[in-house]
Amino acid sequence: MNIAEKISLVTKAYTTDSIGQRVETRSTTDVFTLVESASQSEFFNGGQNGLRPDLKFTVRLFEYNGQDTLLYNGVEYSIYRTYRRNDGRIELHTQVAVMHT
């Protein structure tokens, strides 16, 4: 049985401060998702390309707006690949980016 879990999709915006430095601002959108481990083939193929596939998150297509980062259980994941399904959902294939404490 699949159980929906909550994740936060991270949207990043950039501005320039008064001395010309680039400043990142983050906002999050909470959505419910199905969480699965990366398949064996995804893990193998990703490893050959310098990636470390970890988890796959499946969300409703209209909730995803091209974000490249998400938060799940205190861990930041980078989204390295998406797959748009025919059932109105999109798969977000991820690898661990940062562990938050």
C-alpha cells in the first residue's frame, strides 16, 4: 500500500543587493507525494553518469513548477530528472543534496 507523505518543493529567486552580490531567496510549497526508492536500473545508470540516485517522489503535475530542489524529512534533495506520466502526475527523481539538522 502506498501512503502519501508531505514534502516541500523549494522555489528559488535571486536578487542583487546594494553592493552587487547575488542573494538567493527561497520559498516552499507543501505537497503530498508517494515516495519510492530509486530502482536498481536508475541507481546503476545514474552512478555511471556521476549521480547518486536515492528517492523518487510522485506528485500531481499541476503542483510542480520546475523546482530543482525539495525537502523531505529534514533532508534536501536535488531533482536531477523528471518523468511526466499519462495519469496527471510527474515523477521527481532525486539525489541527496544536503542533510539538515
